Amino acid sequence: MEASRRRTQHGANRANGKDSEQGEQPAQWGRAWEVDWFSLISVIALLCFAPFIVYYFVMACDQYQCSVSQPLLELFRGETTLLSIWARSPSVTWAAAKIYAVWVGFQMFLYMCVPDVTHKFIPGYVGGVQDGARTPAGLINKYEINGLQCWLITHALWYANAQHFHWFSPTILFDNWIPLMWCANILGYAVASFAFAKAYLFPTNSEDCKFTGNIFYNYMMGIEFNPRVGKWFDFKLFFNGRPGIVAWTLINLSFMAKQQELYGHVTNSMVLVNVLQAIYVLDFFWNEAWYLKTIDICHDHFGWYLGWGDCGLYLVYHPVQLSSGHALAVLLLGLVGYYIFRSTNHQKDLFRRTDGSCSIWGGKPAHIECSYRSADGGVHHSKLMISGFWGVARHFNYTGDLMGSLAYCAACGFGHFLPYFYIVYMTILLVHRCVRDEHRCGSKYGKDWKRYTDTVPYRLIPGVF
Ligand code: NDP
């Protein structure tokens, strides 16, 4: 039905003459309209097993001193059963449900009810009401950017509690970790289900909905582009950026407090992980206006992938004290990765904001001119930069991100595989993202994209991939 709606739309465009500007190519950028069998099986498997994969790793830390293979070996030898492993793990508790509800409710309150003031006195910070990118239907949404302020208020309260009020222990997140994980899972599936039903019943903008004809794929990758409740409650910005990312640094602080409580000291590896991840989180909020122009907001529809996926522990069980050389190497890897990640993102942002009238690595950036068409038939022009890090590889920002992620893992030493799950996960996530993005850009820009990939032939690592 949707395909015929698109065909009708395309026919209408032809009738009003807009097609003539770009030949016969239909306007079809955005994610896939048709789903192959491999994608479908992967989607169903992820929907069924993703929470249990996460549970497996946390359980392995809790019951098997972070050994990933031990539970499998014991199961294989018949020394334990799935039921007994399950019975030994805490399940959802009322205490965790209350903590989680208060947490999400508080973040919603900050997001909706406390308009940004920080941009008025922090030089260089872009906050307050900002425009998003043009959607496939041609709309430009407005967003209230107040993430940095929410992060600051939340962390100031955490600090005040730890130092003065003592309403709760700073180890609260560690102490309720598995029950909290189940609460986050329940919310993730609930939000994805709500977004799915909302897309059919009361979509925010029906022109930007995308149906594949496959219910599982629709549920996973989302139907609505920018689901909202009311004028300002934007699902993507809130669920991608707030309860999870604000909590990230608090979770690390809670783990650090637990290490102090258990061993009487905090290891240098724990400090390293806290510092490197805090830089990443603060960077995210400092650049939240930039985040409006990333794939999450500009191109992905809102479904389970974004809703569930948004909703680190090893060092508490294994307090690793690194040698100075090892700690320095990890710090360098993390900082160089962060530098590449930030500079690459900044270069594209600057280039796009100034329409190429800027300086990259001391000169005017070279680019490839390209054009594309939105679903309403309008033809738009864009530029793909081929200078700076964007001339080194097509996704060098992901390479920097992966170097930073590897640094978090390497801070845990080489005793166990479990912390390295993070780099495996991030590699799969970003390589998959890279492939999806290139597929989308290929459909959007056609032959212009081909000219770009001929000029910058590698995706992540020059000469390799
Ligand atoms: P990018 O910032 O790389 O954006 C890709 C888009 O940029 C393309 O779709 C295209 O959009 C445009 N583009 C591509 N090539 C060029 C070029 N040469 N010149 C100008 N514009 C170009 O990707 P993301 O939005 O995925 O990532 C943003 C950051 O977020 C990355 O650093 C990534 O590492 C990070 N990230 C981190 C995650 C995490 O969990 N830690 C998860 C996801 C992302 P257009 O259609 O406008 O041309």
C-alpha cells in the first residue's frame, strides 16, 4: 500500500514537472523499503535475545568473576542449569522500579520544564531552541537543547547528596544493577511498542512515516521519523540523549564509590575509565545542537533500535591497578581517539554550517557538488567535503570513536575477555551504521555519491577498509 502511495506521489511529481530536474530516479532516500530474509531473521533474533545477551555478561560478572566461558562450560558439563543460574540472579524489585521511575521522571521534568539558560552565560555553547535537519518530507523541526544544563543539575544534586544530604548511598546504582537493567529493558520495549502503535494511530507527521510491509522490521527500525507528544516532547532527543547518557557518568561514579567501599581505595584504571568516558559524555552534551544533524536524528526512524538501545562494572569485581606505562598508553589512545572523533565531526559541522566557506587544515576545503530530491519532489543541493579527515576516510569519526572505545577496554588490563565485549559491540554497531549510511547516501545522491567514493575510497582505515 505504501509503495503504491509512493508511486502515486512520484506520478504527481512528474505531473507537476518537478521530475524533469532529476531524470526518472525516484526520491527514495531514508532506510530500506524492502526487507531481505537475512535482515528479517537478524531483527527477530535481536528482538528476542538482546536483553538476555546483556544479562549474560552482567550475570557472568556477578556469579563467575567476569568469566564469559565458565557459565557455558558448566552448562555444557551439566554442572549447572539455566534455571539455577536464573534463580541466583536478582530479578526486578520494587526498590529498583522506584529508583528507575524517579530517574526517568526527573529527567523528563528537566527536559520539558527547565528551558536552557546555560547558553546565555557559557561562551561558545549553543543551547536553547535550535533547528534540526530537513526531514525526507521536507520539514524542519525545532528542538529545545538543554542537555548540558540537565547534566549539570543532575550531577550537582548527586554531589550534594554524596557530600551533605546522604538521602541515598552513592553505590545505589551498583547495588541495584541487575534489577535496574531489567527496568531499563521494560521501558525500552514499552517505548518501542508505544512508538509503533502511535505511528498507526496518531502519527506526528504521516508524510515522514515509513512502512516496509514487515511488522518486525517496522517495530525494530521504527515507522515514525520524529515522533512527538505535544509540541516539544521529542522521543528521539529524549530517549537517545537523556536517561541513558546522563546516567552514564553517574553509573561510573557509583562503580567508583563501590570500589572505594570494598577495597578502601580507587584504582588508576577506574579513574581512567571515569575520566575518558566523562569527556565523551560532556562532549556529547556540549555539542547537543550538532547531534541534531547526526544520523540518529536526521535519518533513523524511531523504533526498538533507538528506543531500547538507549535505555561498564568489571573494575568493581577486578580492581586492576595499571603500570604507569600501560596507564599512559591507554590515556594517549583515548585522547588521540577523542581528538580524531571530535575534529572529524567538527570539520563536517563547520563545513556544512558555512556552506564550505571555512578553513580546514589551513586551506579552503575541496568538495564534490551533489543534488538530491525530497519526497515532496523538491530538488536540493548539497556538498560532500573531501578535505581534512573527510579526505582520509569516509567515516574517520567512527575510527576515532573506536579508538576511544578500545581505550576503555584496555584500561581493564588483559585478564579477561569480558571488558573487550564493548569494542566488539561498538565495532559491529559502527560498521553496520557505516554500511547503512552509505546505502542511504548512495540512494540519495546517486552518481554524485559514486564520484565521492572514487575520490575517498576507504571507509574507516585507509588502505584496509
Ligand atoms: P556522520 O556524522 O558521519 O554523518 C553521516 C552523514 O554526513 C551522511 O549521512 C551525510 O549526510 C553526511 N556526510 C557524509 N560524508 C560527508 C562529507 N564528506 N562531507 C559532508 N557531509 C558528509 O555519522 P553519525 O551521525 O552516525 O555519527 C556522528 C558521530 O556520533 C560519529 O562520530 C559517531 O562515531 C558517533 N556515534 C556514536 C555512537 C555511540 O554509541 N558511541 C553511536 C552512533 C554514532 P547528508 O545526507 O547530510 O549528506
